[in-house]
Amino acid sequence: MNNSVLLNGFRFVLLVLAQVLIFNNLSFMGSINPFVYVIFFYWYPIKSNRTFFMLISFLLGFIIDIFSDTMALHSIASLTVAYARPVVMRFCFGVNYEFQNFSFKNTTKIQRVAFLALLILIHQVVFFSLEILSFTHILLILKKVFGTGIVTLVLCTLFSSLFSPKTE
Amino acid sequence: MQRIINFVLRYRNAFLYGFLALISLIITVRSHSYHQSKFFNSSKWLTGNVYGSAADVSSYFGLRQENNRLVKENERLRKLLFNMKVDSIIQPLDSSFVAYEVLSAKLIKNSYTSPRNYITINKGRNQGVKQDMGVITTKGILGIVENVSSNFATVQSVLNTKSNINAKIKHSEYFGSLVWTAEDYTMAQLIDIPRLVPLVVGDTIVTGGMSSIFPENIPIGTIKKYDLNTAGSFYNIDVELFNDMANIKNVYLIENKNREEIKTLEARTTNE
């Protein structure tokens, strides 16, 4: 228990620093800054207090907001991802995720990537539609959602296989 | 009563979501129409120091390039200085005649990909930075100071949909507003130029004299492309910026000493 708190706290700080110091300055192909911190919602323990998870996610988004001067866009996107995570999990892993002995080890690679992709998609859609906040720019929003989303997904998949925890 | 409490407890996550989402929406939507949030911005102590120490490291990588740029500017300024008449050199050195004060600062955080870009610099209130000072680089304008903390400040970049700067075409003296449509970070848009004005692709755009923030004739960019707006009476001009917005290290802050006087005079005039 204590170990898990420490590990997630460490991830939290490291992901904030990685996001604001490295990935916010990446500008891949001119304008793509991937949001790698979304992997926090993927890594966060499945069986945990949902209310606390939402508060932590809001805080994570809020700190990144302050660093990148984006009002409260990251906060609301992260909060939405945290709130929607159980629904997305049920969609990706079927009903058996509610059983006690469920862990990522029992799932296929495709299921995990789909789970990650959906989390990223929700995050991107909320973030960019509120950032631009205008229906006349719907094409720009879609371009940004898919451009940034795909790069984020590739990076997050790489990260998740690179730092995959041995024990869940 | 018990039922209400049970109901709230049962759906506490939904309530929490609604509550926090409302807060974020208020912060976000408010700053769409007003200024950047005064409390949550990167000029604060923690964020400023994190960016500052990261910039300390990364600034070494561009030193040679940056030196060349500064030497080039010195060369240009020397040329101006040597070609000036003698008495006009002596006069501006007396501080009571100076209309514009200049400070230098280093950029510690840059952003140019979102629709509302802000830049953070390493000088703040203690070093004499104030809100609404103009920010330029050796090549052209960069933005306007928006929030100041004791040792850092955030700058609203010209690449911000809220930015609106008075600008003119260098030779014809017709002026309009410089805005940004969030599409391309190398390009800003000049609007409100009447259709009778003759335009040539490649003309230089500079700051106009109508603003109490920037001095006149600071370079902005050149005309890349122009067409009439939907009503057909004004031009929409795409201006290619002189600044490479993705690669900026040192900036200058300009303070107009007469700004207070101009502002109070204008306020009094509109009241009457």
C-alpha cells in the first residue's frame, strides 16, 4: 500500500516535469506537443478510491495548467478522463474487470492499447474543443485531436512497455 | 433528509465531477474574454524557478548563434550612432529627455503552438518590469507584458488570439490591427486596411504610432499574401513575421515614460 502511494507520487512529479520541460517544447512537425502525462491515468491502480483518483487527476492537470499558461484546460480534460475511466475499462476489458483477481496481466495487448487510445481520445477532444471554443474551427480541432492524439498514443505505448511494472 | 444525504453520497463522484468541471470552465471561459488568470500563471515563484533552472542549462546550447545575433545588432546600432549628428547624440543621454526606457531579459519558457500563447521571462517587479510594457527582440516585436510577480513575468505573445496591436504599412502610413488566427506560427494577420491602399507583396509592416505601448516603426514582418474580407471593403493581409517565434532567447522590454499621462488624458477625454 505504502509502496504504491510512493510509486504514484514519484510518477506524478516525474510526469509533470517531463511534460512541462520536455514534451511542451517538442513541437514535432511544427505544432504537435504530445501530452504524455495521460499515461498516469493508465498506470494508476485499478482498485482504488475513485473520488481520490479524480482529485489527484484534477491536481495533476491543474499543475500542468499553471506551468503552461493554459487556464484550466488540462484540469478539466484530466478530470473527465478520470471520471470516465471505469466506463472505458468496462468497454475494453468486458465485465471481468470487476472481479477481484483482475489485473493487466490477464488482458491482451490489443485491449490495453485500445484502453490507452480511448483515454487519450477523451482527453484530446475535451482539451482542444475547449481550447479553441468555436465551431467554425472544427477542422482545426479535428486536425489537432488526431495529430497530437496519434503521437501521444505512440509515445505512451512505448513508455508503457518500457517501464512496465513487474508486479501489479 | 436522510434520503437526500444518501442520494448525494451515492452519486458523490458525479457531484465532484460537476463541481470541479464547473470551476475549470469558469477559469477557462473567463480568460477567453478577459485577461489571463491573475493567480494561476507561470510567473509564479515555483513555476518561474523550475523554468529558470531548466533555461540555465538549455541556454548554453544556443550561445554561439545568440552571440552572432547580438553582434549583428550592435553593428547596426553602431552604424546608426556614427551617422547621427553630434548634438542629437548627447541629448538622449540626459534621462529627463528619454521617452522610452529599455530593459533586457531572458526568456525561460516559450510557447507557440496553442491558440493563446504566453511567454515567461526572468525579470519581474523587483527589476522594474510593469504590466503593459512592450516586448521586442533584435528582429521585431514579440508581445506585451501581462502578469508580473516579484522575479518573473508572463508576456502575451503576438501569437495569441487575444492580441491586438496597432500596426502600419511602412511607406504608406495606413494603419490597421495586427491579430492572429491561430493557424500558423510564422504568420500574423493585419486587418482593417482599406481597399484603396495600394499593396505589394513583400512590403514591410511596422508598429504604428497609435499605441502607447510600442514606439513607432518597430519591425513586425513583410506582406506574404493579401485578399479582401467578406464585406469587400477591407484587406486581410498575411504578414510573415521577422521573428522566428520558435527560437528566441534574449528580449528587450520597452517602457513608455509618457504612458500614464497619455492614459489619464484619454480617460478624461472619453468621460466628458
